[in-house]
Amino acid sequence: MYILDASAFINEFHTTDRVATVPLVREELEGEAAYRYDAREGAGMHIHIPNEETIDTVRRVARDSGDDSVLSETDVRLLATAFELDATLVTDDYAMQNVADRIEVPVQVIDQEGIEEQRSWIFQCQGCGREFEEEHDRCPICGTGLARKNPS
Ligand SMILES: [Zn+2]
């Protein structure tokens, strides 16, 4: 099961697995994203209300990690929901990822920039310095090994 935060609705996270969220997420959405929330709810998305006890635990962990000042009430409830339902949290938010890690909740990132960055790796020959967009075992020109290099 996946727990969806606002960015999952804004970026159209696709999955055939069961999904859940918290009511507060609906208030952060407008336009198409709000429509997608309603459509998912109509299709059986679980709307979860986490226990106060779990919410307190998440807050305590966030205080310890220094993330409490940047986590919203919605963020805390989403984390508590993922913990209670033993589910994977879908979020782009770094503070949420950090706290999720500490309470052993797996995270699925949907950041499109992250995907772009991986595609933009280039490979440079350690001998002649030529650069290639595809990985080769050896430089096709001089036969020396290639090293991966981030152009940015
Ligand atoms: Zn070379």
C-alpha cells in the first residue's frame, strides 16, 4: 500500500497498488490535483485518521532529528499513517523522508528532477579525456577505462 502526500496528486503518481491518505491533504489541493484526489477516493482510496499516540511518536522523532519546525500537521499525519498501515510513503519532501527513515517507513520519491539528473550522467575516458553519453567498458578510441562524471 502507498500513502500519498499532496505532491503525489499534483504529479499524478501512478500505481495499481492500494492507496491511502489523510483528509488534510485534500485541503492542500486545487484544480486537477483536487479532482484526482476525489477520483481516487471514489475508486476506494482509504482515508485514514491516525491515532494520537502515533502522531506523538512521529513528533518526538521529528524533534530529535531537527525536522519538527518544517513538518506541517499534514506531514506528521501522513507519516503516522504510513507507520500504522505498514505502508510506503510517497513524497518529495526531504524532511518527511528523513523522519520516515528514522521510524523505518519506506519512501517512494516522485521527484522528476531526480530522474532527469540520473539520465544526464556522462562518461569520461581516463586516458584521452573524451566524453561519451553511453557507458562503454573501454574507450572506443584509446582503450582506457571510463569514469562516470556528473556534467553539472
Ligand atoms: Zn580514450
